[in-house]
Amino acid sequence: ADDAADLIVRRHAPDLPPVTRRRVLAEAEGNPLALAEFAVAARSPEALAHGSLALTERLEKAFADRAAGLPENVRVALTVAALGEGAVDEVVAATGLVIGGPFGSDDLEPAVAGRLIDPPARLGAVRFRHPLMRSAMRHGVSEPVRRACHRALAEVNGDDPYRRAWHRAAAADRPDEDLAAELEAAGKLVYAAANPAAAYRMYRRAAELTPEHAARQRRLAAALFAAFDMGDHREVVRLCGVIDPAPLDLPTRLAIALHEEVLVDRRWSGSLLLTHFADEAGLLPPGTDADQVVLALRVLTMRLYWGIGEGDPLRGAMLEILDRLPDGPASSARILSECMLAPVDRAASVLEQLRRTPVSSALQPVELWELGLAAQVCGDMATAGRLLTRAVAGMRQGSSVVDFVNALSSLCLQLLLEGDVRQAAVLADEITALVPEAGMPLYDPTARAMGAAAAGLRGDATTAEQLAAQAEQVLVPFGAVPVLALVRMCRAFTALGQNRPDEAYEELVTVFTPGASSYHHAFRLLLVQPLAEAAILAGRRDDLAALIDEMTPVAVRTGSPILRTGLDYARAVLADDDTSFRHALADPQLTVLGRAHLELAFGRSMRLRRRAVESRSYLRSAQHTYEALGLAPWADNARTHLRAAGERVETPTSDAADLLTPQELHIAALAARGLTNREIAQRLYVSHRTIGAHLYHIYPKLGVTSRNELAGALGPIPGEFAA
């Protein structure tokens, strides 16, 4: 039924943005006529601006005529139910206010008898028997009646700032700054609660009610940001052409220009667009909204992180604006902006703020993502992994699709840096599946680059190179050259796994070389260990010594844990003595993967120094870690050295995770947890029939015949799937 409903919508409106299509499906409740009518209505740019979908005039009259014979008070009650949430107590109270007299639930009996609504006593709510009837009651009454119903609903919902503001604004018939400000404030609340669709409607209505030009443009800009977060890029493009940027603050103007560049011009101009504004970074204009500046800065800083070097004037200008904002609690968005604007110079400050920031259950998933990404950029892998895992788990319960894809991308990179390649590959596939919904051109190549890195780490060089090439084919023509650092990383991982250290070194060193196409002043902080591994295996000891000299003062300045442990690895393999290896292994902030790399290098060093027996425990520990993580080439390397050290080592048989593709592993893990095909499909944004087809192929691969046997065949379920 779900697939059939979606097919009807796509047939009548094939170009609807995903967020609008979901709204049509929800409003129509599976009714074929409603699906077709709402799909056509939703093609209007104003479709969702006021919170409901309108019918064609013919159908609206046809359904409204069915209520024409009802008593006036019942028609008012049905209008109240259609405009509100439909709870019986709410409908009764608001109807009484509109008609100026008593009204009870029993008074709805004529509408039940006329088969317009279901019996409300049984449901506790007024539920229309046909979704088009509800739409007709919203739009088929006179303006004075509709406004009176909204005023009554605002009064009844006086304790709910969101609903009170929305209904007061809907009842307004002229511009009103106080109402607009109240609605804007409510919009901020729902936006913070990860409901960008509701926030968009509130900002749009607030702008309509705003008499002053500058404030109206600010609220339209807030609507644009909300539309972007809910994935409605058609509306973003429309608003880009409507908004007058002149009275807006610089970060907001820049963020709008960036959205227009990517979504309208479909290009990435590097620093040209951004530096065009650098000389305008003066005082913030009167009436600047600090919350909106922070929101705009979050858009900008992501681009600045990947696009411009640390010393760029615009980066400094944006940091100055951030520092000039009114003091207050260190919000997650401000911490992330500071981190992304100055990932080296402000890293120590950001790490200190992260240590002082309480991580409680009150934090929204998007706030967890912001803090987790800040921790990742600054190299605190333990904190980043914990926060990003929680963020993604929370966003699966409902979130902006753009925020969700961003969080998935951050967690995917985190897993790659931690060596959890199986789960990283699953998330890369999931991001790729969400690309049509999120709509941003760079999500797909980024996901492919990370999928390539996971494949390379697992030893699948063919898949790794295919995905890397596909990513490169988008990034280079688009002009997003700095993002190629991800491609260099994945090719280096693949080359290391294939025992081609010279090639791995040449790929990675471009990330560390100013002026090279893939140079990245901040991303290099995360890649010191693999570059050191490639350098020592390629015999480039002088180059490795130079790397240590270059990055040591950066480590002191930033306090980055991953940079420190990477340099400890580099010093240990260069010195090749017990003291350096033991010092590196004693660091409490070593990741599981970092410890395995040190154990492999230490064991190899001992064996080559004719201490074979002592080397075995380190090599054995590294082997077991690599096998658990799925890093087959490194596990093979450890086994080779173990055999050379005189230990008999059996080649392991493939475990269940190695028998399945990443997507199959994801589906099998969710099914093993007891989720139904439909629940899995909702998580992965595919049809439940697709899930059934996958399970049909998974069962024989694992040697099972039903989902009840999956948990035993899979063993411990990895990562977030165990949550």
C-alpha cells in the first residue's frame, strides 16, 4: 500500500521535493483521490507555507457541500477540528468560544450520522472519514469564520507557545510586528527541536506579518535556512531570488550566496565568492539576530573548513564576528563554528570548552552532532565517537534530512579513523541512498570517497578504486578540490593494504603540502599515523623526520590527542627502540586501532632485532584487533610476521560480516534485533519489498532459513546497531 501511494504521488507530481511528497502521503492517509489531488496542489510554491494543502475549487465545493446541511455550530466545530489537532476537549472548548455558547461532544452527532467523522467518544479525537473532507473544512469557510476559529484555538492552547503563536498569526489580517516576533521566537524553539518543516512555516508567516523591510528579510532568510535543512531545495532556490540581502548581516548574506552558488549555479568557486565579501566585515547592523548569525556561521564554517586556508582574511573576519556576538552559554553551534573557523589556532580552546560542556539527555541530537564534530576536528576521538554515535541514534527517531546526512558523514569518517570498516561501509551506503532526498551535490562523492576508504581498508582494492574514481569525477569538475583530501586518504589506505607504501606516501603527502591540490591545513592533523606508516615502510626516514619537526609545534599548540598519538607512532618507528614504543603505547588516549598499529610496528621491530619470542605477544594482539575490525590486509601482515617469529598461525575462515555486502550486513543486523521489514525499510528509505529481497539472498549466505537464526549467525552486532 505504501508503495502504491507513493507511485500515485510520483505519477501526478514527479518533481515534488521529498519533504513535500512525504507531507502529501501523510495528509492523504492512503486515499487514492486525496493522493492525486494533494499531489497536484503541492506543486504550487505556496503549498506548505501555511501548513495545509488546498484542493481544487471543484473538489473543495463538492466536499464542503456535504457539510452544508449540518447545524452551524457543528460546521464551526468541524472547522476547528480541521485547523487544530482534533482532540475532543480542544474542539469542544474552542467551538464554545467561537459560537459564544455551550457546546459538547454529543453535539457532533449529526456529523457522525452524516458519515463525515468517526464517533469521537471512541477515539478521543475528531477524525474525518475522508482526508479531503478535512481539507475542505479548512479552506471552504469564510475568512471571518476561519480567523475566529484560529483565535479560539490560540486561546485554548495558551500554555503551548508554538501552537498559541501559530494560531494567533493565522488569525491576523494585517501586519503586526508583535505577532511576527512571537511567531519567530516560537519558530526558533521548533527549529531547535529538529522540526525544520514547522519552523519554515512559522518563519514564512512571520515574514508576511512583518511591516519593516529589514526584519522581513531576516525572517525570510530564516525560512530559507529551514527549507534547506528539510531538504526542500526548490524552495531554497525560490527564496534566493526573493530575499533582498542588503539589510542582512554579513554571515547571513554569505550563507545565502553559498546556497545559491551550489543549488542554482551548481558550482564551487573556491575562495572567490567568499573573499568578495572580506572587506565588508564591519560592525553587525542594528537589529542583528545573534541566533541567526550563529546559524549562518555554521553554514559558512563548514565551507570555510573545506575551502580556504587558515590564514585567509575572510576566516579571520568571520571569527571576529563570532567573538563579537553577545556573551552567553557556549552553545554547540558556537563551539563548532569556532572550531571550524580556526581548527589549529582555537583547537586548545575548543577542547577546553568541550570538557566544560555538560553532555546531558537534554541535548538535542543536532547539538550532539555539533559537539561531536568539533571534537573530531580537534582530534579527540573518544569524545567524538561517543557523541556522534548518540547523535545518529537520536536522529533516526526523526530529524532534518540534511542534519542526518551530515551526522552520518561525520560518524562514517570517525569509524574509518577508528578502523571500524564494516560499519563505516554500511553508513557510506546509507548516505548514498539518502543523497536524492538531501539533494546537495557533494554528499554523493563524499560518501563514495568514504566507501572507497572502507573498501581499501578491508582489502577490496577494485571497489576502492572504482568508488574513488567516481568521487573524483564529481569533485574536480565541480571545483571542490579541497575535498579531494578524502580521496587521497582512501587511495593511501588502499595502497598500504596492498603493500605499496611508496604510492601511499605520495597520495598522503599532498594533504600535508601547501600549494598541492589536496592540501588541507586541518585534515592533515588526523592523518599523521598513516603517513608515518607509509614513510617508514617506503624507507623515507628523512621525510619522516621532517614531518615530525613540522607537526610537533602544531601538536603543542592544538593539544590534539590524535595528532599527539600519531607523532608518538612516527617517533617510535623512526627511533626503532623499546623506549619509544613503550612510551607511545602508554598513552591513555590511544584508540584501539592506534594501539594495534603500534603493536604491529613494535612486534615487527623486535623480530627484525632478533627478539622473535618477545615479538609474538604484540603481533598476536595486533592480529586479533585487526581481525575484529575487519582490516584484512593488516591482519594478514601481522600473521606473516607471527609465522616468521616461529608461531604457527592458521588462516581464519571468513566470518558472517565478511560474507555480506555492507548493506546486507546493515539489514541483517537490524533484522536480528527484531525489527520488521517495514521498520527496516523506514530506516533505510527503501520499500519493505526491497528488504525482503535482500533477506532472501542473506539467508543462504549465512546458512540460515529464518530471521530467528540471524543473531546466532552474525554473532555480536557491531557499533550503533547494538544500541
